[in-house]
Amino acid sequence: MSITYKNAQEIEGMRVACRLAAEVLDYLAPHVKPGVTTNEIDRLAAECMARQGSVSATLGYQPPGYPPYPKSLCTSLNHVVCHGIPNDKPLKKGDIMNVDVTVIKDGWYGDTSRMYMVGEPSIAARRLSAITFESLWIGIMKVRPGARLGDIGSAIQKFAEGHGFSVVREFCGHGIGRNFHEEPQVLHYGKPGTLEELKPGMTFTIEPMLNAGRREVKEFGNDGWAIVTKDHSLSAQWEHTVLVTETGCEVLTLSAECPPPPAFYTDVHGTPALAA
């Protein structure tokens, strides 16, 4: 059963947590450059959270069957699909990296991720990131009361595969609120008109992971967390947390320096407002 947050105070708690998560990514942007280690990115994020009065949801997180996650965020480079653990290896020109941040503020969880370009990545790498970003917003456009979760996944899959990319199946979006992961699961593939109906007050993430090659993935190394593309092709991910409203959708993880939605979204919906 999916959890809904209809109380105004509850929704405001989610708005604050989500905005703070996005502001961590804003803060990190100028520091993502060649020669900087992902451990340094992690340290800077932890400092930013401390100044906000938030804490990392990932540090020490331990779902069943996993070791405790050791860092304050995830840094997934190039062929790493998700859950990359920061380390002492310096970033290099041409890398692409997803940084995934979840903060807790006053018991509420805010979850978002962005792609960062290190130096000048290849045209193919930049295109993968751009299409993944657009696929996120294609999915967001489907969020409204009465729609189905399958509408979101189907739209993302059709758009991504239409541009020659594959959609990772093993990981998905999720409900979020007072807990890091709640129902429903939000698949990034599927059939329209299927799965759970969306209702006002639902909060969940949409976070498509697209691969430049085949969709198959595998575990990497022995850290128990990092997932890579099986064919070593590049992977990209973007993520927002959204709220189903009475009339449509509110994107909660926006911030002053967050990349703006694509023109196809703003032409229909206008520019989404930032959470107060």
C-alpha cells in the first residue's frame, strides 16, 4: 500500500528536505573537475549537510543482504550504473559522473541525483546524459491524479529506446517520505494503463538509468554496492522527487542552480516553481 502525505505540514516537511538535497548538488557543482577525488566530493557534501542541519540518509544505510554503506552520497562514474562508493581516485577529463544525494531533515527524506561533466566528455557521453535528463522529464509529464505508474515507465522506455539507449530494469524509483524507501516501486519501463493509480499526496522518485549499450548490469568488485554495465558501456541517471497534486505534479527537488526542464516540458506546463 502506497503512503500519501496530504497534511499541509507533512508536505512542507518534504518540500524542505527535497530542496536541501538539491542544494547539496548545487554546492558540489564547481568542485567537480579533473584532479578532484570522489572522496573529496563526499567530504564537501557532508560539510554542506552539516551547515544545513540535515544528515545523510546513505551513511550507514544497510538494507537486508548489504554491508553498511560507508559514505554520505553515491558517485557513479562512466560505466557505473548506480551506488558507486566515493574513493581516492582522481576525476579525469572526459569522465561523466552521477552524484546521488539523499538527506534527512526533521525526519523527512529528500532524494535527487544529477549528472556532471568532467572537462569535455565525448559527444556520445553528453548525448547519453541529455537524453537521460529528457527521459526523466518525459516521465514527470505523466504524473497526475488518475494516471498509472505504467504510464510513467512506458513513456520513459519509448523515449529512451527511440533514441537508441537501453533502460536498466534492476533498479527503479520508489516512494519516499518518512522512510528512505516506501511503496510504490516506480519502474522506468512497462505498459501504459497498468500498475498502481496515482493519487494526490503521493511522493516518489523518478530516476531513469539509461545505458549506451545493452541494458544488462552486474555487480562490480567486492564492496557489495557498485553496479556496472555488463558490456562496459556508459550509463547515466537523473532523479527528481515528485508530489502528486490535486491537478498534476509538483517537482520537489528543484533549486536555484538545478538544470531547468527541457523546452517540451515548459511549453506545456510552464517553468516549475521552487519550493519555498
